[in-house]
Amino acid sequence: MRLRLTPRDTSFFDLLAASAQHLVTGSTLLAELLGADRPTRKELAKRLSDTEHLADDATHTIMRRLNQTFVTPFDRDDIYALASALDDCMDYMEEAADLIVLYKVEELPARVSEQVQVLQRASELTADAMPRLRSMSDLAEYWVEVNRLENQADKLHRKLLAELFDDVSDPILLMKLKEIVEVLEEAADAFEKVANTVETIALKES
């Protein structure tokens, strides 16, 4: 056991866990939005935007704490990278919801729901993993599963694009749907970045 002469600020674990919980809320609202009518979509998008603001506040709290803390529980650059990656996940989900509302898309392709299901599962796994950073235990299954989910998301993304170009004749609608699909793919990539950052931290601390 390494001897520490100065205490570590362990509040970072709670802050990161709270940030990840916002992702669960966000992905749930995004899933609800897909099947809602237009007025309900606006309401759900507003709630998701509010959740994104809470996630931003959590990220800013972590950044302020980093600047005020001398001894961190693990490398401060890794804490910064992890907090930023969590924030990116929420930003992309909120952007996708906003685009669906702004573009007034009446019906989304069925595979979009599958994309969001991947994000829901990734958010649940991430929220479950963050508290385990405290002990650095049982994290390997998390990053392996999130990487598997991201591979699944990649395949969905490619199939969706192919179907859009085959099935959508209106070029304006095609552009709108393609942008939504691309942003959801970026969200899946962001969750993988979180998992990869956690893997890096765990390997450094082992």
C-alpha cells in the first residue's frame, strides 16, 4: 500500500457518479421522445435540455474542484478527460432531440430506436461503473461491453444510412434524417470514449 502524506479529495467519485446519472435520465427522455407526438416531443426535448444544463453544472463543478484541489484521487488530466467525455455524451443526445423537434420530422426510421436503445444501455452501464472508480474493481466488463455496444452502433449506423438512401426520395428529408442519425452515432462514439478513458485510468492505477 502506498503511503500518502496528504489526503486525497474523494468527492470527485461522487461528482462523476452524479454526472453519469444525468446520462441515464437523458437517454430515457430521448427514447420517450422518439414515439411521441409533436407537442409532447417539444416538452420532452425541453426536459432533456434541462437535464443537459444539470450535466453542464456537474461538469463545471468537477472542473472548479480540480483547480482547487492539490491531491486528486487519480491523475487530474484523466479526471478532466473523463468529465469532458461524460459531458459530450449528454451534448450529443440533447442535440439529437433538438434536431428532431426543429426539423419537424414526423416519422423516424425504425432503426433510430435501436440506436437510442444502444445509448440507453451504454448510459446505464456508465452510471453503474462510475461508483466503482473508488475501488477500481470490476471495471473490465464495463469497458468491454460498451465497446461491443459501440460496434453494434456502427453496424446500425451503416445500415441506417443505406436504408435512407434507398427509401427516402425527398432530398431535404434525407438531409434532416441523415444529420440526426449521424449525431446519434457520435453519441455512441462518446460513450466509447468514456469507457476507454476509464480503462486508461484503471490500468494506470493497477
